[in-house]
Amino acid sequence: MTQTKNKEEARLQELIAAAKAMNLDVRTEKLLREAGYRARSGRCRVNGQEVIIIDREVAIAEQIEFLAAELAGFQQQNAPSIERPAELTKD
């Protein structure tokens, strides 16, 4: 069990490093919970900087899954669009 947890923690740290390489700030925080709403992990922009906030109270496997999905979505949103040359679009 400890070995699995160590592997998961290492994987989470790899994903955080990858996020930093993409100029994303990643924070793991204990998210406030009160009656009537449930806070969740998410991505937002703070002072022009993209920030991913991860709820540290959820299982590490869920944190990994969430962060991997966020990074994939971020890459897809920021991938350069490929435009066809004008000579190929003429009929």
C-alpha cells in the first residue's frame, strides 16, 4: 500500500512539474465546505495567471485524474490551429 501511495505521489508531482512547464500554477489546498455547497477542484485565472486548484482532501488517484484531464484540456485549447494554405482552399 505504501509503495502504491509513493508511486501515486510521484506521479502527481510529475504532473505538477509538467503544469509548471506550461506556465500553470498548481495549488493543493483544503477547500472550504459548508452547508449548501460543495467546493471542487478547478482551473481559474488570477491576475492573468492560469491557476489549477486541487482539493487535497480527495484521494491522490482522483487528484492525478483531475490534473491529467486539466492539462490535456489546456493543451488542446492552446494548440496552434492549422490553417490550410489559400491555394489549397480554392475550388
